[in-house]
Amino acid sequence: MKALSVAAGASLLFALPGCSFMLMHRVPDDYAERPDFTCTTNRAAPGLDVLGSGFLALTGVMWLSLASAFDNQDDVDTIAVIFFAPAALAAASAVVGFSQASGCERAMDDLERRARERRARTSPMSAVGAVAGPAVCAFDTQCGGARLCVANRCVDPPPTPTSTATPPPTAPITVTP
């Protein structure tokens, strides 16, 4: 029975309360309104929960296979509680952890999409050629051809006068000594 007590103590330390419950940072409820946030996409904690759950379940099965060595049924019930309850807790922690990591990835993808849209609305360079009407620009070379960049818009240059009329005559300058 002393070995059972040691094994029980070790199993509780290994599984409680579950790595994902302690280490995963979930997506904030108001993430869609936030300009930035952090959450956990790494699946190491739920992976450890899976390993811990498997270890505890297998250890419990091993102890139950030795049930004939115990004096009474109470010892068998104790084994079930000592090993299978923490195994179930670790498994639940793994499920929560994997779910939170997936949710975080989706939220981070949404955050990146919103950031791209925000940059497109605020940066004149990101919308070159993407708007109907005059293109947005910062330099004349972005407009192409002879077009000019005026007030961040590509415009045609003003027409050059092509008059065929002769200039008015000027009076001759005479210098008298």
C-alpha cells in the first residue's frame, strides 16, 4: 500500500491542474474591437496534457490489473480515483488547450486581415491602381506616362499652348547718344 501512496502522490503532481489550464492564454472576448492582442498558438502545453493523461491512464490500468493483490474493493476504488480522475482532468485540459490554440490562430488571422485593411485605407501607396478614378500616388513616376502626381492623385498634365499665331510686334529699341 505504501507504493500505491507514492504513485498516487506522483500522479497528482504530474497532472493537476493541467498544463493547458495553467499556460494557455485564450483569445480575448473583445478581440474583434482590439487593434492588437496576444494569445497562445503553441500546442506544447496541450501536448504535455495528452502525454500526462496517457501516462496516468496506463498507470491506472497497470494498478487495476494487479487488483487481485489488494485486500479489499476499497483499494481498487481508490486506484480508480487516484489515477483516472487526474487522467480525465489532463485530457480535458488537452482538449481545451488545442481548442484555444486553434481559436487563437483564427483570431490572429482576423487581426492580420484587419491590419492589412487598415493599412490599405490609410496608406496612399497601398492603393495605387486599386481605386476607381484617379490613382493614388506620392510621386509623378507612380502615375505612368506624362501624368503628374498632384495632391496624391494622378492627373493629366495641363495642356500646353499650341497657338500658331505670331506674337505681337515689339517696338524697336533705339538708343540715342
